[in-house]
Amino acid sequence: MKKQVYTALFLACSVPALAQIPEDALRMGYTVPGGTARSQAIGGANGALGGDISTLFTNPAGLGFYKTSEIVLSPMFGFYNGKGSFRGTDAQGNAFNRFSLGTSGFVTGWSDRYSNWGSKAFAIGINQTANFNGMTHYKGVNDYSSYSENMADEFARYYRSQRERYPDYSDEQIIDDALDENSLSLLTKMGLYTYLIDAVRDNNGVGTVFSRAEEAFPLNQEKTIKTTGGITEISLGMGASMNDKFYLGGSIGIPIVNYNRTSIYRESDVNGTGNDEFDFSEYKEEYSSKGVGFNARLGMIFKPVAPLRIGLAVHSPTFYGLRDKFSSIMTTNLDTLDDIRDGNGGFTNQVSVASRDFFNGSNPSFKYNNTSPWRFIASGAWMFNAVEDVTKQQGFISADIEYVTYGSSRMHSADEYENEGDDQYFKDLNNVIKGEYKGTFNFRVGGELKFNTLMTRLGFAHYGNPYKDGALNASRTNLSGGLGYRDKGIFVDVTYVHSIYKNVDFPYRLDNPDRANTFAETTQNNGQVILTVGIKL
């Protein structure tokens, strides 16, 4: 990772714990859209197929294949667990399960024999275009850095300036002033309050800022992250066919974002208790991001010969308006240092403080705008026994190639009281996004074999690495299979999708360009069972 590009981000914002970071942009763009059980069973490779409501969210030209109407409902059940590898140690997180709703909606199609555009269809649907459910856990021993390092460095700069301006101030006075200083980050003030970082003077009156965690090296470091929610999109679209050869379609979407994250980070003394002034420090954070957006999709499908279908689609960026909310608690145990007053007339060696204590008893929130990447999709499908009567068709094989411009994601403040510092922060942030992420290709392939009223399906999808830095690697791989039944206007499909999501996670980032950032390699192994029930009208 290019260390120097992050320095400006840490220095530009007075409360970095509340600020947006590059990972927020990636989260909104590095997504795997859901679909009906049929679509998911073939790896989501439906860009050239049509005849499924999922095409409303991939290639809306596929709506032009409809000549009748249908109602579709797709409940889902997911299994989520994850593990991490950090500094040579592997760790497994706790699993959890969750219900959600997949692609559901209504399509109405009709034919016009007096027009070259022989069939047309209109659809309204709801879909989970991003699934944020996941669990990550990792731990290891670190003798190189601590999350308190940034706090100590930031306070050291403030401490030196105050000593120069007010040479008669005691360290206690400087620290008391620092706790009310708006230019200092929230984390630094929490570290000061809990004595994780402190100042001391020697016999000659020379003051030094230090971190108790850094003095206790090496450290056990551990982080657990649980995320829930997703992006649920409501979409309206229309498609039409010309002579059953050429199909055009378009749709507009209104995605609704609901993202929740609970993270717990802990550093502790490898040597145990009773030997120094540091036992552990724990930082727990609750974060949510909610909002709404707007996007558009255009697509076409061409049948040069009856068995072959070729599709092209483009997805505009989604323009989101988001509000982030945040709360945190830091607890530090000072081990042998037990002369801190506890507020009840006694003494303690463990001190806690909450973020709301620095914001007049309330937790802060922040509004901003997010623009997701462009998506370009090329698709192809080959039909077996491609006759007009779909009941006699024998199946198909289909593939999509998708290109996503992850480096084009952007963020901007939406606060009407935006100040110059906020503006500079987002400029720096967008430069980091552009420098850290790249465009990449995604691949989806799948097929279906049809046996009268029963169908079997298999699929595969791979989503490529969005990072420019060769040391970082992320990918999503989906393996899927399912069964389907169609008869007398009723269809039922069931699918299982196994998803392997590999990524990296930084427990903290250092604002010193000469210091390398340590990170964990994480893997989430998730499963989803999808049931789709539909009725032809």
C-alpha cells in the first residue's frame, strides 16, 4: 500500500473516526447483485437471456422477451462466517444466519402484431443489489506498531506547541486543554482520557509524550467485525423486441442503503498482567450508513441466428445521498497503575470513555454524497433446440464479461455548513480512491438443462481484484447450482450459492509515511439458499 497517500487524510480531518475512508467507496461499488433463484443458479450470467425479471437489474433488454405477465417472489436465507490471517496467525469468527428478500416483482408483457416492435413489456421489481452480511475475525502478535501510535504522534505535536506557548503550564493543564481541543482527533482525545497515551517530564523538566501500549511491546492484537444490511433497489424498466431479432430496454433504479457494522479492536500485553502500566486497550465502534440513490441502465440483445444471443448493457454510476452515524467506547486497563480516581471516592486501574462524552452527550453523524463506478457488460448465450415454443427448448449456456471502473468512485460533502477543511479532505480522499483502485473484469458463466417440466442448473462467477497495489488482493467467487419446475403457469426454483470473499483489512493506518501499514488477509465463506415462486397471468 502506498503509505504516503493516507497522511493527508489523517491530517485533513479533525475527527478521523467520523470521516469517510477509501474502503467506504469500495464497499458501495464492489458488490455482487442478487437475482431470482434461476438467475443465481447460473452464476448471474443472464445478460443475453431475457425472460427473467432479474434482467431488469442487469440487461433490461431481456424484458422484451416477455409476451405474458407474471408475479415473482424470492425469499432467501443466508449463512455467514469468516476467518482471517494476521501476522502469521489464523483465526475463525463466529457464524450467524439471516433472512432477506431477493428479486421479486411484477412483469406485464403484450404483443402488437401491427408493429415491427412486436412485443413489449413493463416491469417493476425489488432486488438486493448488495449483501453486506458478513463476519471477520483475526488476531496475531505485533512487535512493530500499535493503534495508539497515531494518537501519540498527534498529541506530541500539540504538546510541543503548547509548551512553547505556555511554558508555565503543567502537563495536567495541557492534557485538560487537549480534551477540549477541536483540532485534535476523537481517538487521540479518547486515548488521553483513558491514559493510553500520556506525558511525563524528567528531572530536567524535559517533557515526553508516550504510549503505554508501545512501551509494552510485543502486543497481542485482535479484531472482530460483524456487518449486516444491504442495498435494496426498487427498479422500473421497459423492454421491446423488433421482429424477435433485436431487443432494446432501459430501467431506472432507486437503491436504498442500510449498512451496519460493529467492530471490536483489542491490544493487550503479551507478557500478561502485573509487570508494567499496560494490560490492554479495547476500542468498540458502532457504525451505520443509510441513504438513497438513483441510477439508470440501458441494454440491447441481438439474435443473428435462432440459437445465438448477444447482449450489451451499460450501468450508470449510482448517485447516493448518505448519512453516517457513529458511536464508540474505549477502555484501557493500566495494570499496575491503580491510583486513578474512579469518581466514587476510590481508585481504579481501568478507565473507559465514550464518543458521546466529547459531543455533549450525543453521537455525531455526517452527511455526504457517494458516486459508485460505471459498469459495462458484454454477454452471449447459446440455446439448445432454439424453437419459438419455450416448452420444447432443451436448455442453454450463457456467459457475461463485466468491466467495472472502481477507481472512478467519488465522495463529496453534502453538509450545508461545509467548510474549507471538509472540501480539502474530500479532494484528498478522492485522489486516494483514484490512486488505490483500478478497473477490473468480472466473469460469470452458467447453464441449464431442461427435462420437460424439470430443469437443472449450474453456475460460476468470479469478481476480480480492485486494488492497484500488488501486495493487496481481493476477489469474490460464487459457485452455484439449482433445480427448477415449470408447468401450467406456475414455476418454482431453488438454488444454493456458495460465496468465497477474499479481502484485506487494516486494523489501523499509520499517518507516518515512513512506517508500513500492517493488514490481515480475510476470507468469508457464505452460503445462500434462494427460493423463487412465480405465477404466469
